[in-house]
Amino acid sequence: MKATNEQDYIQLNLLKKDMTRFMLAYKFALDEMSTKINILEEEFQFIHEYNPIEHITTRLKTPESIVKKARRKNVELSLSSIKENMRDIAGIRINCSFNSDIYKLSDMIQKQQDVEVIEYKDYIHNPKPNGYRSLHMILQIPVFMSDRVEHVFVELQIRTIAMDFWASLEHKIFYKYNKYVPEKIVEELKEAAESANELDQKMEYLHKEINEIKQLGAGDATTLSDVKNEFNIPTKFLKMILENTDNSPTKV
């Protein structure tokens, strides 16, 4: 009996060690990708005087949520099977100012030599039936451990603030209704998604227009006031657009 208990104890420790290393690999992958994104953000801020990134969040699934999803997806409960079949254990979400920033940032990330794009889904040009918009990528990056190199999957989502706002509220509504939402609300959510998209397009247009004005040297207070009045833009929003142009902000 004593020998059996010792064997069980050894086996449990080995399992704990394997699981810890498994989760650490995903944590380190998030750290690596976060560093890459932070470098791009700082480069744009200090060299190009422009920052396409508004906000970055990272997420690492817990062992409990991994097991639940594995069972739900009929994935074998082994670390090797989970690693191969579950590619969203580590996730990063980037909120950008404008649609064009999403593709600009996506291109820069894809050009990183040690980043391999496994899957690319553009839900901006091809929205989901419910109106959801975002750019999704499954990336695989090398994580250099003390005795091995782990190639780890990281899910990356890039979207605008309006897209993120809609997705967050849509998720809360579905959670409240336990995933069953009346048809009327589903249709209204689609309309809200279209409204968010129209807002993104309008802000993108204004961003480009103001940038062109400033590049032509016409960015004086009078011209900007004309732009503000023509489009009926609140001052605080105009300032936000100005702060995200390629040149330094101009007074409004």
C-alpha cells in the first residue's frame, strides 16, 4: 500500500509539472507577442508621431476552462491533443483607432520573421451573419525554454473601438438570455452593427480629410473650424482625430 501511495504521489507531481510547463509556454508566448506589439507601438509614437493602437488586452485560459472546452469540442484530454486542437488558449486583442490601422498593424505583425500565420479570417470585409466585425489571426511563435523550443499558438483579434463596443454588448445580451435571443433583438443588433460600421467609415473619412488639410499646410484654426462646422463634429471628437494624424496636433 505504501509503495502504491508513493507511485501515485510521484505520478501526480509529474502531471503537475507537465501542466505547469504547458501553461507557462502559453504565458511566455503572450509575453513575446506583447513585447513585439509594444515595440511597434513605441516606434510609431516616437518616429512616425502616430499611434494606431488604442488599447491592448491579453487573455490566458485557465486549466478549468481548457478542460471544459475540450470536453465540449470532443478533444482528447491529453496535453498534446489539446495543444494541437485548441488554438485560442492564449489570446491578444488590439483596439485600433481606424479600419486602415487594423490592416497596417496586421501587415507589420505578419512580417515578423519568427511569426507564422496559421489562420487568417477577415470579418471586417466579410462580417458574420449577426453583424460581428473583427480581424482574426491564429499565429504560431517559437518559445525558447531551457531545454526545448515550443511552437505555441496565439489567437490575435484586431478591431476598432466601435467594433469592440458592439461585440462586448452583444456578448452580454446573449449571456443574459442564455444564448437564446428573440428575433427582434437579433435584427436590432444587426442594425447596431451597421451603425457602428458607418461610424467607423465616417471617422476614417474625417481622419483622412484632416490629414490632407494639415499636409497641405492649411491646418490653421479657421480651416479646422470650417471642417468642424461642416460635419457638425463635437470639439472633443475633432481633437481625438487630430491626435491620431501623422502630424502633431493643431489647436481647435
